[in-house]
Amino acid sequence: MQDISLHLLDIIENSARAEAKKIKIRIILNTSDNLLRLIIEDDGCGMDAETLDRAQNPFYTSKENREKKVGLGIPLFKQNAEQTNGSFNITSEPGFGTVLTVDFALDHIDRMPLGNLKDTLLGSIVGHPEVDFYICLRNKDRGREQSFHFDTAAIKEELGDIPLTYPDVIEYIDQSLTEGIQNTNMEDV
Amino acid sequence: MKTLTDLKKIREKAQEEMKLRGNNVRIKVVVGMGTSGIAMGAREVMKAFLEEIANRNLTDVLVTQTGEKGLSSMEPIVDVIDEANQKVTYGNMTPDKVKKVVVEHIVNGRIVSDYVVATGN
């Protein structure tokens, strides 16, 4: 994975496979604290302590009955954060969901770029119409703070039976996310 | 700034269209979005499908994402499923190949056999 938004996409897919109904994604950029923080919270099936421990091991996968026996998604994300003075934390409760908090040191020379956040979010929102996404982007720099909130539940309610893949809806979501990312200065982090 | 009022207009327009041509989904596209698919460019493939649908105003095509399905060596993988539930699986996809699949297969109904890795239902 070349950037953080690709890892984010991978984590969103985990949440969707855990049958999450709601996925909350918060991205906080705090220049004064030299911090880029991602919090991904779902209400999926969750994991017990043993599974959670194994999920961070590359030779574990929840995808059974198949040849593939490695699961590199979480271990690679963890490694990429920890190797650049960041941290990686998952808490999970069976039946309630999973919360993942990943911190990156903003100025670390080997920190991955945030990457194309818009395409990660657009694809996930449209590609998982059964999941409600709540997205919050926040940029804090000393006294100033800009934020963007996007709630797909409100959009779906407004649309009724019109699918999210309806051409004008794709454009609507695309433009809303683009504006939000620009307004919080997250295009080039 | 985009507002919910814009959505209301979209809904009214879409509902008018559906009155004319019905509410059916003709083609379903499923993009494999597992870890290896993502690493091989599945996000860009997904984006290319959404762009083509928006640009060509394809109102009867649905695109979704799913986890990987054990064809890791041919990622990114895409299934195109028709109304009769016939499935064509395309492999090693790129945004350029997506354009061709949309024009040839989804719009004109001709399978792009060069990119096919599996068929069935």
C-alpha cells in the first residue's frame, strides 16, 4: 500500500465484511501537535481478545475455506504507523463492534502520504449502499479549526428508492467530498 | 456548497425517469476490494466504473464492492452480472480496460473476451 487512504479502504472493507451497519471515520490533522490521527469505528460483529490478537499477526485471516492463509491488511498498516513514530490501536467487543485508532507523526520523513482520500470514500459509500457512513474531517492549526461532516444516512433518506449509483448521485457525493477535503486542506497531506 | 436541496432535485429527476423506463437494474458490477486487490489498483478501477456511469448517464447499472475471492494473482477482479444472473469475471483490470468493458459489454452487450478470466452463474 502506497498511502494511508488505501489502508483506510482496506479497513473499511474489514468493517463491511463484519456486517457493520454504520462506519464512522474521523480524520484529524493537528499541526501544532504534529499529529495525523485516523479513528475508524464500526458496529460490526467485533472480535474476542484472541481473534483481535491474531488479527495483528500476518499469518492470520478470518477468510476461511480457501487457500489463502495470510492476512496482511492490519499488520502492514500497523507496521507503517509504528515505524514512523506513530501508534496503532484496536479495541473490539464481540457483538458491539471495533474501534481502530491510528496516529502518524505528521513531520516524519518516512510517513506515508494521506493519498486520494476522496476516491477511497466515494467508492466505499457507493459500493456499500447497505452501510451508513459518517465522515468527519478536522484540521486544527493553533487557534484555527476547519471541519467537514458528511452523513450518508441523511442522503439516503432524502433519496428514497433512488440508488447511490444513479449518475447524478455519484456526482453529488464526489463533489461534496471534494469540497470537504479542500475546505479542510487535506488534499495534499 | 452542495446541499440536501440539490438532492431533492436529483430525486425528482430520477423519479420522472423511472416512471418512463421502470426501476430495473440491468447490470450489476462487483469490484473485488480485498487487500491484494487494493494493492493492485482496485480503487482506481472502482473509480473508473463510477466515472463512466456518471459520464454516460447509465441509470440501470449498479456497482458494488466486495472482499477478495481467491483469484489474487489476477487482481483487480471485476464481476459483471446480467439480468439472467450470468456472470463474467474480468481480471487484471485497469481504468483503461474498464472503459472498454463499459462500452463493449455494458452498453453494447459484447463480452470483452481478452480480459475474461472466468464465466458462469
